Amino acid sequence: MSTKEIITIFFTIFIVIDPLGLIPVFIAYTAGYSRKEKPGIIVKAFFTALFALVVFIVFGRDILTFLGIKPGSFYIAGGILLFIVSLDLLFGHRQRTKVSEVSADGEDVSIFPLGIPTLAGPGTITTILLFVSESNNSFQMELILFLAVLSSLLIAVLTMFLSGFFLKIFRKTGVSIIQRLMGIILSGLSVQFVYEGIAKLGLI
């Protein structure tokens, strides 16, 4: 696997998880919790998301094989979903692949909706399945995906811990600009995935 491919994997996972975009979401989800309770919520959300994503990293290929989905087909489907994510980033909408209502009183927000689907949402799961759908070296791909997910989630954890600080530094306008720039890059990647899917199916 080339350095370019590894960078593409890391960058795509990072954009889809969108650590900076977590700032207003995290603040909204944890508004009713004290400062002492928030670290526990963040840590639990991290392990919840990590466990969910590792399941798809390890068993994703088997799931696609069992369902009889060809790699090319999933490249196209994944590219379309990532394009939707890029549009949400570009237009400043709350990501449709992460939308959920804040859980009712008494429910654990660290698991739902913070862990799943905010950190480990359909967009991230689809991205993982997209990369594992066709790889000559299963172990190498799984290791790279794990490191990409782990590093992105750790950055997300840091962002949540420092959410108040980042919001003061970047303000909503700064966060919005960064998200839009990432949206532009992701839109290009998503179209490339669709093109590669069409090529893999032998349509071009």
C-alpha cells in the first residue's frame, strides 16, 4: 500500500468523524451535566465508538461477502453517501448521517447519541466498509483503518475536552469555515470513489 493511499484513508476517516464539528454538538448534548460528569461521558463515548467501528473493521469484509455485495457496488454507494456528508459540511447543515434527537432524561448520552451515531455514525461505518471491501492485504488494511479510527477518535476526545476553549478561539464562524473547506475536499474524494466503483464494475 502506497503512502498516498494511507494518507487518503486517514484523511477521509478524519473528515467523516469531523472532530471540530463535534464542538457545538457536544455542548448541546451535555448541557445538563456538571463539569465533573463530562470527562466520564467523553471517555465512555470514545470506547463505545471505538468498539462499534472495530467490529466493522474486523468483520466488514465478511459482512459484504455474506450479503454478496461487489466491491465496485459499495464504492459507488459509499461515494454517494460521502458526497451527502460533504454537502452537509459545505452548506453548514447538521450531518444527516449523524442526526438524532438528544436522549431523554435518564438515558446515557455517552452511548447514544454521542458514541453512536455522532462519533460512530453511518458515514464512518460506510467509509470503513468501502476501504475493506477490496484489499489485497486484509491485515494491513485493518491495521491502518484501526490506527486511522483511533487517532481520529482521540483528536475528537481532545476536542470535546477543550470544546469551550476551541469555541472561544475559533468561534462558530471559524469552525464553520474549516468544515466547509473539509467538505470541498471530501466532495472530490467521494466523486473519485464513485468513478473507481464504476471502473471496478467494468462499466467504463
